[in-house]
Amino acid sequence: MSSFPKSSHECDSDSWDHHCTICKDKRAEFYCTNCQKCYCQQCIHPHDETFFRHIKHGRDKVDSWPQQCKVHTDNYIDLHCFDHHQPCCYRCAFHYHRNCDVKTLIPGSVLSVQENKQAFIVEKTSKHNVQIPEDKVRCFITGICALADGQVILADWDTKTVKLLDEHYQVVSNIPVAAAPWDICQVTSNKAALTVGKHIQFVKVNDTQLAKGRCFPLTTMNESVGIAHHKGHLFITSGTALREYMENGTWLCKLYEDTSNERTVWKCVVSFAGDKVYVSQPSLHTLLTLDLKGNILAIFHDPGLLRPGGVCVAPEGQIIVCGDGSDTVMLVDSDGKTKLATLATFSNGCRWPWSVYYTKNTATIIVGQWYDTIVGLKIKEREKGPFIRLKCQKNKFLILKYTCETIEGILTICRQDLKATELLDDKLHSFMSEDYIQVYTTEQLLNHFETVEMEENQGMSANSVVASIAQTSTLTLIIVKDDMCKSIINALKTSVICNAGVLIVGNMKEWPIIPNVFFGMTESEKILKEADYVFKRCACGILKQVIAKLKEFAENSGIFSELKNASLQEVYTSVKAYFENTSIPYTERLVIPSQKFEYPKNIDKAIEVIKSIPSIIGCVKKNGKLKIYIKESPANSDVENNVQRELDNYKVSEKDFVYRTSFMFVRRFGIWWHRYSWGIRKEAGPIT
């Protein structure tokens, strides 16, 4: 290892600052994603006059700026020395780390690969020329897919050909097509479909030879661009719209459309579970996540990803997307919200990347470019393990199902009555609203889950399981035998988990204390029953997090209106009643101190008298007031006056009149619920 001045290269995030790339000595106030340079307040003006269309970010988004090298301020940190455990630029690597183990990881956030176990580590980069003697122009690889045996098929737009590569990425077969192909996707083990103008062209591979198959026209589209396949359905983009077809060419529906620009709906890919469609939007510099009804679930933007085009799904569900405007390949989480890593840049050989595909056989990301070469990013092999991920319907666990319904009712009050939507972030809310849950277990215990769907991720290690849970927004349970629980516990101790349960099959002498992780123990024949109970505890843990956020929200919001304060007390009352009547351990319950209210001494007599008045359907003491429910009817206009006279007699001044049409009472988990014609409210006890 080479010696170097350690203090000049250490990356201290607390004291890190950016300097103007132009004048060198002034503090940078802007970062241009197109120029990939920092500018001070003075130097930004001549830049804007010339490059007024460039995308800039100010100090409010400084966390997303790439890190400048403190020694070579013209360069950004895009390498990492594993011998010195330090980030560095390429000039530092040449001068001070020439004999070290230096790898390209994440420009701008090198350490996040090591911290985030879901991110890939690129072990090796290779380039392969795919031009053949028949090509009269430069290659433009706009689409890539791989077959089950590992053979790779390329769509070459400029040469209007389809090319088949062997395991060494050498072209072994090629065929011309009628028009320039934009994209290609695998359909069966030896068949693929590609977008060719207004048609979809199928191609087959017999041994090592390509052959054309059937072709069908697209009657509802002027041009086809991106294509994806899932369980007999084709998802095809036109540049501004996404449509769904059957594999036989039957048009089903238009899922999404954006006509604000020309390339707003470009390439697409479907998640392994079939519940999401990821769409690249080059003209908007964003990645869009849709459900199968076309609803927008997430919009991802990162200054390091310009003009995203090619998109594919990695084995563990993450999204790989390339941007030809930034010469980058980026890894995004499966929710389409968070950047996990920048996998490749211009320094890796990426030059106008237009297509990307992950090949499972070789664990390699193949990047197609507006160039004669494709780039192969060999991914470091993950640690293997015995765990299998299952997808289970929530309604199979009845206790959990009812618990989530109760909590959803409480959340409804927070959103509608308290207007506290911002404190219920998407991740916490989706824990309750998702229709399915995830279970990680081993093959030994798989027979207890006969009706569930086995997901793509198999042979996962304990670290991979925990890393996956840390990224998910779904209720999750790990079910493992006692002789294998140590690896899971060690992995959980080193991670930050929002919510998860661990069910040990066998014996365990003492439970570890890990925040937001709920442990349980069971016997083989009671796995499903105990799993339901642990899931309930997980759901209650989410409720505790929500109430903690609600308390903070209420304290920071100052004085509530009288109506909002009543709703807040209603939430507290419902939650208090829920935890008092639940069967979870006392240490996991939320303790809400009882709020004492003073009422007139003869309040109970007043209630009895008021309940005897015709058209009164309920009267209760609530939050220091008397709440009087009146049956809504034109004939009941004088009821309020009659009640008021009785209240005056008993000297009751604090009251609320509530008009309702009908009631239906349901008792669940110690809480009385009553439904009105317009919605749901909760009470700590029945209205008598």
C-alpha cells in the first residue's frame, strides 16, 4: 500500500463543503447536473446565459451533490480504496493508492454501498464489440434481453437487425427486421418480442440461430417503443402512452398517458410480482412507478440520472435504470422511491447508454449504447443462504386482518379530522393497507404454507433477508428453527428495521431486545396460529409509532380548534381502549394516561331525562361535554329546544348536538364502532 497524507483524503461528512469548480476558492452555491460542475454565486450567471436549459440544484439539495475531492477540487469522488477504507478521486488513486484495492462504487455516495446490503457491488467491468461485417453504420443497441439458457439477444436500431450473442458476447446469428427496433423482451424460453414501428415482431432461437416468428399490427398506436411481458400480457409504450395487450395482439386498455412532452412514456418493465410497472421518462428525467390500473405510486428523480431510458428488474426486485444524458447506470429500490447505488458512469465505459438488462446466468448487467460496444458489469456474488421468501394474503391471518382494520379506522380520523396526513408517511401507512404480507422461512418449514406464492428470491442469507426487510413497507415475519436463529438475530442487531416479527420454532432461553422487532416462540403444529399473533404485535408496534408521531404533531401544532381537539381525544380514547383489551404483552402496550374531566354533579340524572325525550337516540359524556345524538328528521326541529330546557334545569352548559340517520353497532377488540350513513366513527363504549 502506498503512503499518503491521511488528513487530506479523509471524508468528514460533517465538515465537508463544495467549492466552485471555476474560480476554485469560493463556496459553491449551485451544482449543474449536465455540466457536473459546482458554481459560486458569481460564476453561475455566465453559465446560465449560455446553458439556460441545464438542470441546477441549490444548497437546499446539497445532500444530492456528488462529493468533491478535497485535494483535486476539479474531480469528484467516484472510487473507493478498500485497503485504506477511504473514498477518493481517480487522481488520488493514481498518486496515493496505486498499489491498493481500488474499485468504482458510487460517485457522490461511495459508502452507501457498504451500508446498504441491497445495493450491488460491481466486481468487474468488460467491453464487447458487437459490430459485424454486414453493418454499414455504427451500432445503436436500444434493447436487450436474455433467454433461459443465457443467450443474449440485442435490438440494433441503426442497422435494423436483431443479433444473438453467445456466452462470450460474440455475435453468432443476426436477422434483419422491417423497421428500426426500439426494444425487446423475453416471452418464452426460446422466444422474444420486439417493437418494430407499428408492429410487434416475434423472433425464435433454435440452437444458435435466430428466426422470425409471427408479427401483429398495433391498431391503436402510431409507433411502438418499449415492451415488457408478464404472464401472457404485453405492456407496450408509444412514447407518450402505455397500453396493455394480450400476447395474441388483442388490445386490452390504455394504462397511462402523458402528452406534456414527446418522450414521457419510453421504456417499461413489470415487477416480478406483477403488481407494478416501471416506466422511464427521458424528457422529464424521472422514473415512474405505476400499479396495474395506471395509478402513480412513485416518481423518482435524481440529479445523477439524466434522460433515463433503459430499465429492467434485478433478481431481488430492485430497478436498474440507465440515463444517456448522464452516462450512468443506477440502482433504485423496488418501491421506485430511493436511490440505492450508482453502478456505472463514464469512467466504467458507459457512453450514451440506452438499454440495460440483468442476466441471471452470469450475474452481469449488460448495458447497450449508442456505440459499437456493449458494457458488462459483473456483480459480486452474494452470500447464499437457506431462506425463502413467501408472499401471503393478509386475510389468511384473521387476527392480523381485524387488527389492521381497527388501526385503519384510527388512521382515518388522523387524516380526515386532524388533517395530519404529513405525519403518516407512505411507509407506515402501507404496512396497514397492503393486501399481502411477507414471510421468510426455510425449506424445512415450507409445508406449513401450502397456499402461498413463492417469490423470486430463494437461497437468501440472513444478512440478505434483513437487508430486504429494511427496504420493504410490508408487514414481515421470519419463521426459523431454534438452531438457525442466531444468524438472524446477529443480522437484525446490525440493521435498522422499521417493523418485523421473528417466530422461533423450538426453544429459546432469553429474548434479545431489538427495537421494532417482535419475537415469539412456538411448536411445529402451531406455526400459523402463533404467526398470526406475532403479526398482530407487529401491527400494534406500527400503531405505537403512529401515535408517537401524532403526539409530536399535536405538540408542535400549538392550540387546536375545539373540533380538532375533540378528534384528538377521540383517537387517544380509542387507542387506550384498544390496548387495554388486547392480548399482547404489557411491555409492548401503549400507555395513554387517562384524561380527567369535571362534570356537574347531577349529570347522570340529566342523561336519563334527555334519553327519555322522543327522537333522542343517544347521550354520552365525552371529553368534558355531553354529546347528544338526535335522529335526523324534518319533524324533529323542536327537539334541540326541548333538550336545552332540560340542560338548563340541570345546569349543564357544555354540550354538542349531533344529527344522525341510523346506527349499526359492532364490538371489536373492546371498542364499540358505530357506522353512520356518511362514514365511520369510534367510541370507547356503546351509546345506550
